[in-house]
Amino acid sequence: MTDDHQQVLDTLEIAASPQRVWELVTDITLMPELSRELIGVQWAEGSSGPALGAQFLGRNRNPVIGEWATVSTAVAFDACERFGWAVGDAASPAATWTFELTPIADGTRLSYTARLGPGPSGVTMLIAREPHRAAEITDRRLAQWRTGMAAPGPFLRRPGGHPPGAGGPECAFSATPRGIA
């Protein structure tokens, strides 16, 4: 299976400034609102907020796999433009997630990508049990992610537009558009 078949990409246009959207996508405590699987998250010891190399701990639950804990490491961080993390070993992650922000006339375009592997994960565990179903297992996992990504979650649609931000960087964007991770 090629790499293109192991990722999901979604794009959403949000009527909010890039700074506001940045504050939301880098607030890891909001992530459980986007996920049917992530039930809790917190910054790891030694990390207090989003930055390259910062780590956070996740607690997950899936009816097929059960419950498990993860350690994620920020592997992409360009203030107000890109925030991404690797789940598990950053050199060979179970998955990577990336948010990219682009200013548009009436707000922000938020693109986000979820990519399986190449490291071990619940998917690789299930495939090891039933290798003849590898494509089906992978497709099912990507479909779960696609479903979750299609509904950006309540934190982007709260009354009054968006919750007040805790402050953050002033967003200054380069004139050169960036590609999707």
C-alpha cells in the first residue's frame, strides 16, 4: 500500500482569524472534543505548551482494541502556520497528525492530515493477527479518522463564534504558500 493510501486529509474554512484558530488547534485539552477515541490529554512533564519537541500524554479508548496510553511529540511547529505531532516514537510513529493554517479573505483555511505509520500501532497489531485482512483493517481505520475529521467538533462552533483565546503569538504569514505535510 502506498503512503497516499495511508493518510486522510480534510480542509475546513473557518470564519475566525488565524491567531484564534491557532490558539484552538494548539490547545491539546480540546482534542478529546474532536475525537471519539481520545478521552484525555495533558502536557508531559517538562512540557507546558506547544513547541517543537514538546510532548503530551494521551488516553484512548476503542471498542476493538480497548484502552491505551500514548506519548506524542510535536514534530512540526511554525507559529500560526503549522502544528504537527508524532504518536509514539517520533522517528517511526504509529501515526502523525498535522494542522496547517492559511489566511483567507474571511478567516482561515484549516487543513489537517492524519497519517498511519510507519511504526507499530493498533492497526499493525490487528494486521499481525489477520494479515489476509490488511487492506480492510487499514481502510476501516482511515474511514474512522475521515469520519472524525469531517465533523471538526464543537470547539470550532461554540456560541459567539469561538471561545476567548488565552493570548498567543501575533500571526504573521509569509507570502509564499506552504504545502501540506
